[in-house]
Amino acid sequence: MSRVVTERKDVIAMLAEIFREHGYDGASLSLITEKTGLGKGSLYHFFPGGKEEMAEAVLSDIAAWFRTHIFDALREGEDPAEAIEAMFAGVDSYFRQGRRLCLMGVIATSGGHDRFARDLNGYFTDWRTELAAALERAGAPTAECSALAEEIVGGIQGALILARSLDDPGAFGRVLSRLKARCLMAPAS
Amino acid sequence: MSRVVTERKDVIAMLAEIFREHGYDGASLSLITEKTGLGKGSLYHFFPGGKEEMAEAVLSDIAAWFRTHIFDALREGEDPAEAIEAMFAGVDSYFRQGRRLCLMGVIATSGGHDRFARDLNGYFTDWRTELAAALERAGAPTAECSALAEEIVGGIQGALILARSLDDPGAFGRVLSRLKARCLMAPAS
DNA sequence: GCATTTGTGTACCGATCGGTAAAGTGTTTA
DNA sequence: TAAACACTTTACCGATCGGTACACAAATGC
């Protein structure tokens, strides 16, 4: 049944926060052991590939979350406008109203981003593609959809950086609602 | 007169590219000595405070560039609309059409961002403030200006991350031109 | 000329880096 | 009950980390 000891998925969740907070290079093994409460032995038991496998596991975990909670809804939702609205709500919640960074963005600006280029590319490509398709289904002009999706996906990343840099999480929500307004406006245009 | 040997400002320019490319933690002293061609002795002669002073110098150098080339023009330009247009052109050029990351953004997503929080906050605060003021002078509705400026400054950061992650520098220019269009649209609304 | 400043190269420091090895502790299964 | 498995602890590895000390060379000032 439910065990008290730490399972792999719990470790991944903790690792995600550590990488988010300190970046890939900044997340040293000693920091990881300290924050997770797990010794190196346990860590290398779960992730024989070491730090790189840890980050890989976290990234693919995040990618899976977005796929099931955001992208799939955009693609399969009956009402595309509703799915887009749900996307904004989900994003706001996932990034804790601007208090949490996007690990994909963190890795993208990290030195060793080449190592994870495939994950990053897949994540942003999927998001852009699915959002563009949903926008079109919602009635936005075909020519507009791809560029608008690009603007929104990028805008979310930028808003997170802005909120963090200004030490003003509220900036995230403000930008988010403006981006959402653009979506609702597009079909009418 | 002009010397062949490396001057402090040349070192700062090289350091900027190294930090951009590898992040703060990823830019090791050995990497810095290799890329700059300067030994530790020279480095610590220019920057007695070590790596932290190097980053500090780079950040204040960047802040100064934006102040003189972007912010001042936004504030003092006779034609605010023209100054905004120049801002977009300057930004596109500065970030090499999306092939260069913003070091402020890189540091913001870096673990040791607390150390440079003041620089980051100043940079983004100034940009937002000056752009909002220019927008208002250009005829945008007062209530709109601050939020629009926030959206644009954030949008630029996000576009850089997107361009890097998608390995598609063109995405930067596309988002940039859409953001610019929003500025030109605002006064009319 | 000589002294001073400015810049450089080399060797070294302790601390920490990511990673390994292997003995030990449970818990599960046959 | 005993072998098998899952997980942890501890000690250790060589490499690299950021930083220091100091002798040394090149330019500069008088």
C-alpha cells in the first residue's frame, strides 16, 4: 500500500524545485542530498546516470504533465475557446501565480542547454502547435494563428522572468490576462 | 592612444558573452581564462573581487548601454512613436536577431540571482517605466500604458527564450514585430 | 637613468565538484 | 528460513572549483 519512504516520483518532484530554484549547474549534488534528505547512494540508486539523468527525468515528467493537462485539452476539447481559457488557468496555477519559474526556460538559459535541447524543442514546439490549432478551431484567422500562439507561449516565459526580476509575482497574472484577451479578440478580428 | 593589448572594457565585453553562453555558475574561471586568453593573475588584477565582481561589471555595463541607447531615447526623444520604433530596432540589433540571449534574463533564472537582484530589478523597472511614459506621450490611453509596457518588456524576454529553445532565431523577429504593432495600435484605440 | 605603476605567469591553497565502491539494513518472495 | 531484492550509509576517488601569493615583465613618470 502507501509507503512512508520516498518513491521515485516524489524525488523527481523535489528535484524539479531544486533545479528551478538553482539552475542546472547551481544544483550541486550536496545541495540535492541536503534538500531531498537522500544520500548519494539513494540518489544514484534511483538515477544511475547521475545528475544528468535526474534533470532528464524531471524534464520528461514536466513534459508529460503539460501534455496531459494542457496540450491534450487543447487538441481534444470540444470547445476550443474553453480549452484555451483552461490553459491560461492551468498555467497560472502551475506557475503559482508567477512565483515559480519554468524549468524549461531555466534550462534554456543554462549553459548546458545543448544536452537537453531535444526536450526544450519538443516542449515549445508542441505547445505552439497545439495552441495554434486550437486558436484556428476557435475561429482565429488561419494566417494569424501560428504567430499568435508563438507570441503567447513566449509571452508566458517572459512574464515569469519579469515577475521574478521585479520581485512582483502579480506581473505574471497581469500579462497573462492580456494574452488571454488577445485570444478572445482574435476570432472577432 | 589605441593599444593593442586588452583593456578592461574589452574584457567586460568578452565576459558578457561567456556569461550569456554558459550562465553564471557555468562560467568557470578556467573557461574564462581560456576564452579571454587572460590568466588568473590578469583577471584578478582587473576584478579583485573575483567572479562576482566580473558579473557585476558586466551587468552594470549592460545597464549603462540600455540606459544611453534605449531608455534615454524613450524619455528624451521628441517623437515618442519614433523613439519606440527605434527601441525595437535597437533591441533586434542588440540581441542579434534572436541569436543572443539577454544576460539579465539568464541571471534571473540563475540560482545566484539574489546576489544581483538589485541590478535585475533596476533594469526591468527602468525599461518598463520609460516605455510606459513614452507610450503615454505617444497617445496611448493612460490606463493602458503601464500594462502594455509590461507586456512588451516581458514579451521580448520570452521571445529570446523561445528563439533559443526552438533553435529558430526568426521567432524573435516575428514576436518583436507583433509587439511593435501593438504599440502603433494603442494610440488609435 | 631609475623607481613606480600596471599588468602577467606560475604555482599553490583548501573546498567542493560529480561520481564510485562496497558493506550494511531492511523488506519481499520462494 | 533463506535467498533475492530494494534501499541506505559511509568512505573514498580524481578533477575541478574559486581564490591567493608572489615573482616577474613591460610600460610609464620623473
